[in-house]
Amino acid sequence: QKILYVEDDLSLIDGLQYTLEASGYMVDNAKTVKEALALFRKNTYDLLLLDVTLPDGTGFDVCKEVRNSSTVPIIFLTASDQEISIVRGLDMGADDYITKPFKLNELLSRIKAILRRSLQFSKADTLLEANGVRVDTAERLVWKNEKPLDLPLVEYKLLCLFMQNPNHLMPREMILDRMWDGNGNFVDDNTLSVYIRRLRNKIE
């Protein structure tokens, strides 16, 4: 499996890249937004690791551009632990958000979990329908009463999760485990509630 690691801090690149490669991943490193997008367009990646602060822009710029054409899993690695940055990253389509400093074993566990979930999503039923809502998971397209509905990735994944588990009351812990594979420390109850409320307003 191949990872694009976008980071310009030389003191971090070698250590993390070595750890990832020792764990069996192929890794490309980009140090700028421009270099990251050039590599992404030329190669196929299974996951992106994005630092937020880059010399010619931000990891958000990379995420936004990538999400125009791909649902590849994205993890943000950053020193910023402000909730507004976390929510912004998730709204733009990130799958996870880890603040520096972090334990390498924790990062590796999250990478494995996200890649496993990504495979599960790809193997799931490609067409979901309920109550006037239709989802094509192969193309990541959503319709409400036959009209196209544009959803941020987090809301899209929530919708798929709920539609794949009809008539099940899903506790918060289960949603967080399936969506972000963690105990949700970086997403509090209010944040999760906001995502669910936004989704309900769009589909009901």
C-alpha cells in the first residue's frame, strides 16, 4: 500500500518515513502543495498524510484539491490542536486528525484502521436507497428525490453508515469507532451532533 506524506520539516520526515517503510508501506514525500498535487496526479495512493503548514500554502489546500476527484483516506498531522482547525479539516473531507507530538504506534494503528475501513466501504453495496435518498458508493454520488445532493465527506460517510445499518440505534461510541476509529477525543459530543444535525437537515 502506498502513502503520500506531505511534510516540509526535515527533522520529522526521515524518522516517520523510515517507520512507515519498515511497516511495509511504500512512501512518497512532498514538501510543498505544488509538489504534493503533482505527485498525486501522477500516482495512485491508498492514503495521504498531510501537515497543515507548508511553504506555499496549507494541507487544507491539498485536501480540497484532492477531494475534487478522489475519496482517498486523508490524515492531518499538525501541531495545531484548536477545535476550529480540526473541524475545518474534517469538513473538507479528512478521515482523521492527529496532533504533534504523537506516538508512532498510535499513528500506525490509525493508518491500519482507516485503510481497513476504506476497504470495507469499497466492498459495501454500491447502491443504497431509503426514503427518497439514493447513494451510489462507487461514484460517491447522492440524490434526494432524484435531485443531486452535495455532501462533505464526513456527512457522506455518516449517511452511508446509517443506510447500511437501518433500524439500528447506533451509540456514539460505535459511530466514532466506525467513522474515525478512536474514542473521539478530537471530536466532542457537540461536534458529532453538529454533523448529524447538518445531515438530517439535508435529507429529511
